[in-house]
Amino acid sequence: MTKKIGIYPGTFDPLTFGHLDIIKRSLLIVDKLIIGVANNLNKVSMLSIVDRKNIIKYDVNKYIKKNNHIVIKEIKGLLTNFATQNKATCIIRGLRAVSDFEYEFQMTGMNYKLNPNIETIFLMSSDNNSFISSNFVKEVHKLGGDVSNFVSKNTISILDKKNI
């Protein structure tokens, strides 16, 4: 039987409880989950790839021990090429609101044209995470607000060290 390998791509700048929710729920769908950390050409990341990978590694550690099928990798180049190289059968995307859908719909169409063998699966965020975005977390933290309801203590300590 072929293993179902999924990729959950994102900038994760920083990883939020919304991202963790999608990761947990993805594990119910795929046999192996590759969390692909990317630099988005349309965004300026506050945290380095190394910092973001370390945050993810620390925060998903309990799932790695439990399921032992989460891998964290840096994405370089096209997502569809990365998916092919890693023998992925699907790309998992989280949707928070209708506003996310238009962009995700267009990206899914492009990815399908690039590689029709890779399906995209959309997971709606849970109600309590639907308003969380990495950008809001960074902004609230930068302005001295409490972000402990949105990100882990580990993430907060890294944001504190980076003065973000």
C-alpha cells in the first residue's frame, strides 16, 4: 500500500496555534506530513528559516514522538517540484476566511497545471483560530501586547530575543 505523504507549506513566521491545529488535523489524513518552511517572495520574513524550523521542531515535538511521521524541511523553488521530490500525494492548506479562498483557489489552479498528480486539500481553521495570523501576532507583540493565546511560550521567547 502506498503511503499518503502530505506537505503543509507555509512561511510560519511565526508558527501559531492555528498552524498547530492544521498540523494535528493533517495527521488524521496522511501517513507522513512534511512541514515545508518557505521564504515567500511576496513577504519579508522577520524570523530566519533556521528560527522558524526550530520553533516548529520544538512545538510539534510531542506529535513527532507520538506519530513519528512529521518531517520539517525548507522549501526552495516551486512547491510542486518540492512535492514531487518528496513523493507527496497532496498539499494541505489552511483556510481562515473567505478572503483566503480566492488566493488559495488561484494557487491550487496553478499547482494543478504544473503537476496534476498532486491534490490540494483545504482544511478550515477551527473557530477559535480563525482570526489568528502571523502578521497580527508580530504586530501585537511588537506593540507590547500579550500573544500567549496565539503562539507557544517557546515562540514568545524567540520573538522576545529578536525584539519582534
